[in-house]
Amino acid sequence: MGDHLFEFLLRQGDNTLILSHRISEWCGHAPIIEEDIALANIALDLLGQTQMWLGLAAEVEGAGRSADDLAMLRDAWDFRNAILVERPNGDFGQTMMRQFLFDAYHVELLNRLANSTDERIAAIAAKSLKEVEYHFERSATTVIALGDGSEESHARMQAALDDQWTFAGELFETDAGDHALNDAGIAPLPSELRAGFNTRAIAVLGDATLNIPETTFAHSGGRSGKRHSEHLGHLLTQMQWLQRAYPGATW
């Protein structure tokens, strides 16, 4: 059970860590100053969640590593984030569609984890949920405004949805470790989150006048570490360079 729990915690922490870094890349580059500040705050929220998830992962592992070690000293093949969150930002529409799809999943997950039999996980989920409900409300509102906006904004959002949709499916993949944690009441099966995700997504995308792609294909490999995109390696090179260049540096 310990290995399954460690893997689960890495998945949660890696998702929020990598997405946080991606969003932070907009700092100083967002279309308007309000978006610049909002995206920076969301990135900080996700980074704070990362500290809790990876801190607990390090505790469960019991190998003397810290949350910082797990974030800064692992290579790409050791990461367990979904491929969706490591994808490049693209234009603002691409970023907000990626955020919306992840938020719709994240709200469903945290709602279930708040009732986990593991009190540590339940506490992290309950605290994170307050932030993520706001993230979802904001990304959903933005997707609707842009999707149901001008001809150009609608076209860009439809292109973003067409591009991102097949990456969202990985979030609901379920393996033996998921079943073990579910049997213990620790975490829900990812596959059980799909119905709630669909309800949220269909409602918002309908209001945004966007068409959900008619495909059941889903990219996979990130959650298991078997396959990441080439973009993760480039991201880690930027994110980890200081710790790699000056091992053990503190301030």
C-alpha cells in the first residue's frame, strides 16, 4: 500500500507543480495586467498545494527526501503528471482551455478526497478545494466569454478545445494502484470522476458555444511515467537549473 500511496501523492503534487510552472510563464506577458496578476496568484496557489502533496509524499517514502528534493532533483521519467499540464502555453485561449479542463477535473477529485479515510489527504484536499473552486469559476467564466465572444475569439477557443480535449482523458485512467487506494477508502477511482467532469464541461462549453470533439481517443503515459512529451524536459531544465547548478544551495 505504501508504494501505491507514494505514487498517488506524486501524481497530485506533480500535476500542480508542473501546471504552476507553466502558468507562471505568463508573468509579465499576459494580455492585460489583471490577467497577469490573476494567473500569478493561481500559480502560487498550485505551488502551495504542491508543497503539501510532495511533503506528504516524502514523509510516506521515508527515504530522507524533502518536497524540494522531489521537485528539483528528479528527472523527467520520474515525474507522474498528466501530459496535459506540461503542454506549452500557446496563446491565451490555449492556456485558459487547458486550465479549464484541469480545473473541472480537479474540483471533482478534491471533493472526493476531502472525505478520504487518510486524515492527512483529507486535510490537504479540503484546504486546496477552497482555492480550486475559485480557479474553476474563473476559468469557466473566461472560456464562456471568449468562446461566445468575437468571431476570432470563438475560433481560437474551438481550436484550443480541439487540441486539448484528447489530453484530458488521461486524467481518468485507472490502474491497480488506484483500485488499492479506493478499496482502502483513501482515494476515488479516477474513472469515477469522469461523469462529474463531463457534467461540468458540457454545461460550460455549451454556454461558450463550443463543440466537444467527437472522439474517444486519449493520450496517456504521463501518470505512469512511461511517456512524457518532449516539452517536460525543456520545462524541467528551466525549473531546476539553479538547484542543479548549485547543489544544496540554501538561503
